[in-house]
Amino acid sequence: MQTGESPARDILRLIVWYPLRWFLLAVPPKVALATLRFMGDLHYGAAKGKRRMLAENLQRMGIAPPQHEENIRLYFRNHYQDQLFPLVFPQFNKENITDYVSFQGLTHLDKALEKEKGTVLVHGHFGPVHLPLVSLALMGYPMKQIGNPSDKGLSWIGRHVAFRLRMHYESRIPADIIQAASFLRPIFQALRSNQVIMTTGDGSGTEETFGKQACFQFLGQQVVLPLGPAILSRKTGASLLPLFILPGDRTLFTVIIEPEITSDLPGEQGVLDCTKQFLSRLEEHISSYPGYMHFLDRFVPGQFIRAKQGEGKK
């Protein structure tokens, strides 16, 4: 969700990262997550202009008006669950994690690791994105994440309070975060050691791009998206598995690991084909739960995922 810098936002940051942080860290995960959803409901009630814009974007995506209110509320709730998840996961452990998240398709991951060439789990900015990383690590899988934390454009309080504390708690995730802009050696070493690399397949979530990019038709718009996950898989022989986070039935969340993406096409054609396959699967899940999509408020021509039509490789 895009939010501008302002004194009001800084005041809210101070409330969130001091008294509310202490509360979230002290209560059980069920209470903490319910609190985050309640914060989303409060924001939903106060943001009439944002709700109107989101409804227009849902209409643009082909989502019928009767489903708008439900998905817009889900969008606000997911924003707080995703952004403040680092204040919830310290209460998770290998005994209680299955009370909050259920998995489908773990056999795909197990079979991939049997090949002993590592696995690339590619996901989108969809749902609380740190949830599967933490869950799989607690379940004993050797996890690493390619990430791009940045305090660019934040206010002084944004940088020195919110961002600093977020990085402190993210450092406690039981998995290494590899900077997207750093050398790739740790990634290749991890795959050679048969570890699992998680990475996004729909961009960095910012205006920055990393590695090779290409233009794709995605949700009815021309967008520039990364080829990195497919390239990494084809260069190393690691299996490329798509992962998606959805609202759960018997648990709060369901994480789905889908069958391996492969292509018989050679070279760059194969890379493009694998990337298109992932985007097609992501589109299907977004159509079912558009409120879980982080970029719903950017879904206007020329702005979605900050892509510029015709932008080349970087």
C-alpha cells in the first residue's frame, strides 16, 4: 500500500513501534494477528477516498462490485498483517506454527530437494510474505530469502524508528536474508548446498530493479518484471516452484507450493516461458483474492508495480 510521508504518519509510527509493539510481542499470536486485522478495519473505516480508488481498480481488474467491499477490507487487513508480521513471528515455534498456517504441496518441495540441487521458491507480493519463510524454517527446511529492505524516501522517524526496529526484528527470522543488490555468490553456494531460496517474481516492490527484466502482459497491463528466478533455476539446475499464500479454512493462512515450472524451450525463450507460467498462476490467485495483492492501489495504467512500458533490461 502506498502511503505518503507526513507528521500524522510519524505519530502513528511512534504509537505502533513503542506501546503497540510491546503489546504485540507479549500476547499470543492469535491475539496479535487479530489486533493487526482490527487496525486494518480502522484504516478501512477512515479511508473513504482510498476505498473509492480501490473499488475503481477492482472494477478495472474485472472484479464484480458485490465483491468490492470484502476484498477492500481484506486489502487493509493484509497490509497490517504483512507490515507488522515481524512483531508476531517471535511468538511462533515449531510446535505451534501449524495452528496458524497449513501447507499444501509440501511433497513438491520434498521431491525437489531429493534432487540435491537446491530449490527456488518464487512468490509474489501477495499475502503476508514473511509467513512461509518463517514457517518453513521452523519446520526444519534450510531457508534463505532474497530481499531488498530500504529506507529510501522515509522521514527521519521512518528511518530511525520504524525501519531500524523492523530490521532488528527481521534479523531474528530463523533464515538468512540476502540483499538483492549484493554479490550472487551466497545464492549459488546455498543452492549447491541443497538449500531453499525464496524470491519474488513480480518485482522488488519499489522503483528499483535488479538483474534482467522483460515486458509482460500481466492482469491486462504491460509491466516490466524480473527474469531472475527463472534464470537462477536454469543456471543451477535448481527446481523452480511457485508458492502462494491464501486465506485459510481451518487455519488463518494456507501456503500452497505448486508443481515445478519447467520449459523445453532453449535459452532466453525458456526463461521467458517459465516466467510467463509463474505470472499466469499468480494471476489466477489474484483473481480469487485480489485483497491479498500488495499493489492493488497501484493498479492504474502506467503505475502498476512502477513499471514503464518499453523499459529495457537493467
